[in-house]
Amino acid sequence: MIEIENVSLDECLQFLKPYQRSIIEQLVAKYGIEKAAEEWINARGPMQTVTFGGIVEDANNKKNYWNRFKNEFDKLICGHPDYQNEQEKFVAAGKPIGLGAIAYIANLISPAIGMSSAMLIPAIVLVFNTTAKMGVKAYCSTKQFDDTV
């Protein structure tokens, strides 16, 4: 099973660009860690625009970004066959996944979500921190994958 390096929220936020960090800190103060990640993912700008991957955004699609993000992140971390090769690489490295893997994770899951990896990084940082605090085994024990999202 994949392990995640235990890092503090402050250490995670250091990974972000200054403008992202400022916004994320405000969101975390207002909503808490996971809800802040959801708010970041859902704050996508004007309606009826075409996003990365060519998906036209509407109210229903906007809500699905968070669901798709969580589903793909959970699949990667918790051992879904869709990410078997990537999981094997993480395990073969013989050490916990650290903050250095954030951009790699964003690049892996961005095509399935329909968002650029750069937009996913702040949300990944927050969910990464939550997962690190809980431990992968505890985090994954509550997850069910939804292949319809």
C-alpha cells in the first residue's frame, strides 16, 4: 500500500505559489481543509466556458469537478486498478510519497477530471495533507469508487 509522508498544513502550503497560498489560507480559515479544496475546485470562473479537455461548463458539470477530483485522487491513493502502474512505481520507490509528488499526481489525474494540472495542485495539497494526517489506511477505509463520475 502507498504511504504518504506526514507533513503539516504549513509545509503543504509552502508548495503553492504565493497568490495561491494566500487564497487557500483564506479558504481554509473560512471553511476548513477539505471544504476549502472543494471551493477551490468549484471556483472556475464564468459559466459556459470551455475548460481544459474541451468540456463545456454548466451548473451540473461544475458540481462534478469536485466529485471527479475526489474519485480520481482516491483511486490513485487507495489502490484502484486504473492506477495500478503508478501505485507500483510509488511502492517500488520504497519511501512515503512526499510533497515532491504533488505535480506528478496532478498530471496523472487531470485528464480524467477535465482540468489543468496547475488548477488541481492547491486542492491536491489540501487533500494530501488530510490523507497524511489520517494515514492512508484509515483514509481509504471510508472510500468507495464511483466509475460513473
